[in-house]
Amino acid sequence: MQRPFLDVVKFAEEVLKSDSRIRYVAIVDNELHVLVSKMREGVQSFTSDADDRQCMQVAPNILIEVAEKLSPMLGSVESVTMRYEIGT
């Protein structure tokens, strides 16, 4: 069954709208190409845009590799999400 086309820019905007605590959204495809890299408007990044993009090209691969090792027990990987909580 083929999934419907996803407008990744609109999806990223909806993610940002869903929770005011979300500062940044990145969407990466299966080949680790960054499709969207979006900081919440009016929020200053802790890192440069280049650093964000570089991290998003490396981090998902590491997470997916770990998740795929668990796939015989848990099933195939559908998506990977990273979330950081900033300490106060």
C-alpha cells in the first residue's frame, strides 16, 4: 500500500504549532537528505544552521541503525524522533 504524499514543509509547521516548547524541526528522508530544517520564528538557535543540518545528516543514521537491530523483536522502523529537553 502506497502512502499519500506528505508536504514536509507543512508538516514541520504543524509540528511547531502543536507545542510551543518545540524550538526546531528537521525532516530527513531515507537517504539522509535534509528535506526541512526549520527553527521556530523568533527563537534563537543554540547552534548554527550548518551545525543543525550536519547533525541531522548523521544522527538519524545512528538511531535507525540501532532501531533496525531491534526490528526482529519490534518490527520494521517507520520513523525516528529526537527530542531534547533543556534543563533550567
